[in-house]
Amino acid sequence: MLHISTPLPSKEEVHKMVLEWGYVPIQPPAGIDLFAEIERLKRAKNAVLLAHYYQDADIQDIADFVGDSLGLSQKAAETNADMIVFAGVHFMAETAKILNPTKKVVIPDLNAGCSLSDSCPPEAFAAFKAKYPDHKVVSYINTSAAIKAMSDIIVTSSNAVPIVGALPSDWKIIFAPDKNLGLYVMRKTGREMLLWEGVCMVHTIFSHQKIRALRLQYPDAELIAHPECEPAILEQADFIGSTTALLNYVIQSPRSRFIVATESGILHQMRKAAPSKELIQAPAEYSCSCNTCPHMKLNTLEKIYNALLYEAPEVTLSVDIMEKARRPIEQMLELSRDLGLLSKG
């Protein structure tokens, strides 16, 4: 990072930095307490910090709310803050902007993308959708704003099964972009769907052979897995659920040992909530046992501090895209409340 002395750079200079780097590459002053300064800036600017479970532990601990995509969407829709700082990946910050078009939404690093979202380019998906004009589009929230704008309803891993199960029986459905989640939803609901061939890089590199070996080594351990994992992993799993569901399962289960097949960031919350439980990260096929999302881990305390201080990088979208994308997200939130998946407040 660059070392900048006072005075602070102008907005135009910050904008040029963001265009070049994707974030504000300025080193915070030496010796400052980043936790205290982030809290001070949040109060001064009436800002809220939302963080996904896959963020580093320090970011989770300083966030105003930590959650999965469904919980973060709800918090983004409810916030009274003037500014939202979203410690996650780009599509999550876009969702916050879509739900809060008049608020400033910043993300610590614009380079924090998503392999799953990237696997569904808008132009290619539009051509695919055009082949099936009689189909409705159910899109996973892990998509760009442009894909959401082409959708009839959005789902998350928390609510995909009950929402698809509640849709009119005469709907012909295209499900995008995660084919593994789509296959899981089809199996749980009995609904036939056309699947887009997208996957999450984190959830598709688990080794089912290594997991089988772990289960032989620890026969008392339960395998818990995210539904973005491949079918060979899900077939072995004792419990399948969203990130929040996995967390709650560890807390409530009488078992004391778990093999966890999802991104390693959730282990921090599991250890905080259930310190007596033993957690084993499911091993990947060709790397170490730690499965981390490189995009999520681009966010740091320094970048969060800079995002608050300089109010950049800002997430911006066209009015047209925001209006089209907001409808299917609001449909999801409304149906989720009707199904008892969200609080009424």
C-alpha cells in the first residue's frame, strides 16, 4: 500500500486509485487502532458494516451483522444507516445497493468477485433464456445484478428448497447459476428444472475419497455440507444446509465432532458459539485441508478503514438495472416471510 501524509487525497485522486487498483491503496497511519478507528468512523458517518461468514475472524468480530446471503439481504433491506460497508463479494454489495438505491454502498475491494457469479455471463444467459420463452427464471443470489434483472425470483441456499417448493406447479423453471444447488433442490422438491452449468470454486474441490478416509478415522464425526458441494459429497453428508443452517446444527447437535464441507470462515463463528465442539475442515482434492475463498479474503481491516474514510470504492448501478433486479429480490423476501423463513419485523 502507498504511504500518504496529510492532507488527504482529493476525491478525484481517490477515484483514480480505485480505477487502477480496485481499492484505496493507502496505508493507514502507523500505530492506529484499526478496530477503534473503524468504530469511530462508523459512528461519525452513520455507517453499518455487514460481513459474510466467509470473512476473516477480525472482520467478523467488528461487523455490525454477520450472516449468510439471506440474512445479509434482510439486514441490507432494513438498515437505517446512511452508508453500507459490505465486507463480502461484489454481488452482495450490488444486492445491498439494489435494496437501498438512495444510500451509499461501498465495498473494501472491487476485485472481490465470485467464481459462481462469473460462471454466468449476462449475454450468454440471455441467449440461453431466449431459447425457453415459456420458462420462469429462478436465480441464486450469487449472481450479478444483470442476471437478477432477468429473473422472476431470487433464492439463497437458506430458502431455495422451500421457495421452489412453493412456486406454482405449472411453472417451467430455469435455475441458475449453481448446478449443484439446482440438483439438490430438484431432489428435495421433485421439481424438474433446466440448470445452468455454473459452480462455486470453493465447494467443488472437496475430495470425497479424503472425506471417506476422515470418516473412517473419526467414526463418531458427522459430515455437514453446503448444498453447493458436488453430489458425491452430499450423498455422504449427515446434514446439508446453508452456512447459517450449518452453524445452527453444530450448536444444537448432541454430537461433539464435525467434518465441515464449506468455506473455512464459518469455523470462527462455530468455535465462538460451540467452543466444546471439535471441527475438522473437509479436505480439498489437490491442496491443503483449508478451503478458503480467495475473493472473500481480499477484504482486510485496512481496506475497510479506507472504505469508511474515503467512502470508496462505491458500488453504482443504473436505475434501470436496479429497478428490474429489485423486484425478484423483494419477491424472495416477501415469500420468505410468508413461509416463516424471516422475522416479520
